[in-house]
Amino acid sequence: MRMSQCGNGADNTTVVNDDGPPSRRLSPYIRPLVDELQANGHTVSVAIPAASRSWIGKAHLIEAKLTASYVHKDSFREDGTWDEEYQPAEQTNGLTNGHLTNGHSLTNGDLTNGTTTYNEEGPTPDEWVIITNGTPASCTQLGLHNLFQGRPPIDLVISGPNHGRNASTIYNLSSGTVGGALEAVFCGKRGIAISFGSKDEQAADVIAAAARLAVRVVGYLYQHWDERVELYNINVPMRLDVEERPIIYTRTLPYYWNRGCLYAEDCGEKGKGVTNGAGEVNGANGNGLEGRTRKRQFKWSADLSDMKKTMQESEEGTDAHTVLNGSTSVTALRANFWHVPGLEGPLDL
């Protein structure tokens, strides 16, 4: 893929993720990407889960009530929490902590700031929306339909950057990052999933280089969108010279689990009811009593050593081989589980 220095293409972008609010350990990449998008002229609206939702795919928690909190982008702490009492210094755009300053007027319930109008009940330009019980897919839904009505229509949904690569069929079908982009497609929008290919802590200049490259790739793909494509999956290797490395269209590496169960028994947690939100035990409100039901607890304990070995040995031209060998992978996808051709008509038993 050859890219020149081009415009950003998509003017109005929603960013979602599956790693949750900015944090040093779990979600170190989202703020640099958003800053780089804005520096390149994108109007960015951010809607992200309040906690990590990795490996959740395109799921919605349909029995959970979603709460959207408007959080100033500078109020986040290194652990992913945020300061509820944060008050930013007066901004040049006339907003201080979401209030009118510098003589800007409130007209028909909208805050007018230059040529851009913001709904009084929506977030200010410096606020991100953090969604309790949110998933990447539900963040996409709310971001497109509920949270940013005072802003221009969304052109593109970017999901990510994921903390670690999403290459191979297993990752693509399990990833909340890819799931957020898939949801955009089903809402009639273009979606791009972005993954930064390392979970190891990275130097700030390495992250900045990955963010710059990702924004350039996004701009190129949006301006040259192939109409056969519904979403793109981008994997960026984390290296300081990434902007000088090739960018390659790839195919998805097929992969299946071949090493046991993904869960291990947690013997120290026997007898505790599995919960999904306060007060929910066994799918209903429980009274906290143990009763006579025998229980066993299991925790996520995936052994990914075989997968890593397979990826390292994968064929040239696959997403895994490309990113592991230091180049950026761009995989064009369609949002479907397509049927196997030829199996049609009556099934005679």
C-alpha cells in the first residue's frame, strides 16, 4: 500500500474500544490515537466502556442498564479511574467545566462555538463518554444514535487501538475491538478496527509513531474505500521505525484452539455465587444464602503458547505473519458468516 500525505477523509469520527478508559496497564493507546486524529482535522466523539471488555466480540449485555458519564479527557488517572471533582482551567473555546464562559450564547438548547454546535445535554468537546456496563458494540450504538446528536453525522467508527494485536480468525471473531467495528457496519456505517501489536509497556515515542501511522492509514482507507469492503482490520507493530516499514494488504490466518480448555478451576473461590452486576446470582436477585447447590468456580486461564508458535510460523501474506515481521497489516473484511455454497435444497433423512 502506497500512501502520500493526504487529508483525513472522514471528518466526523466516533472512537470506541474494548480496553476501557485510558490507563497505563490496560489501555495506554487510546488517548494518543484520539489526540492524533484531532491534530489531523477529525472531529472525534469518544464513547468507551467503563471497564475492560476484551474477548467479548460484538456482544450486548441486554439485561444491564447502561449509564453514560461525561468525563473530561484530562481527568483520567494511570489506573483507569477518573477524578469526579476535576475542573479544567478555562478553555480558549469558551467552556469551563462544561459551563458557558467568554460570552458564548445558549441558543435553542445548543451551545454554539464558532461553526460547531453542541447539544447542552451532550458532552463538551473535551469530554469523553464512559459507559458503565458498556461493550464495544453498545458504545458504537450509543455513539451513533444517542450521545452526540448535537454534532454532525458520523462518517466513520474507529474501534481501538487494542492493547495487543488482533490477527487470525480466533482473534477476529472474539475481539471486542473488531466487534465494535462490526457493529458500525450493521448500523450502516464504515468501521475500522485498529490494534497496536504489543501488550508490553511501550515508550511514548513508539506509541506516538504508531498513532501517526494509524491515522494516515485510516485517512487513506477512507478516501480510497473499496466498495466490496465493509470493515478493515489494521494491526500495527510497535516499533520506533514503524512509519518507514511496509503497509501490506493481508488475508486472515485460520486458527483453531488446540490446547485444552481456556479456563482453570479457582479452588480458592468455591461457594461464591457468580455475579454479573450487583445483586445478580444465578441469573436473578439472590438472598446471599449458600443453600444446598454444589458450586465450582472457574477463571480465565488461556494457554496461548501454541497459538503464538503458530503465528510465528504462519505463511507470508497473513495478518499474523505480517505484523510479527514488523510491517503493518491491513485486512479487508465483510461482516458475515457466509454459507457454504452447494449445500442447498431438501435434507433427506
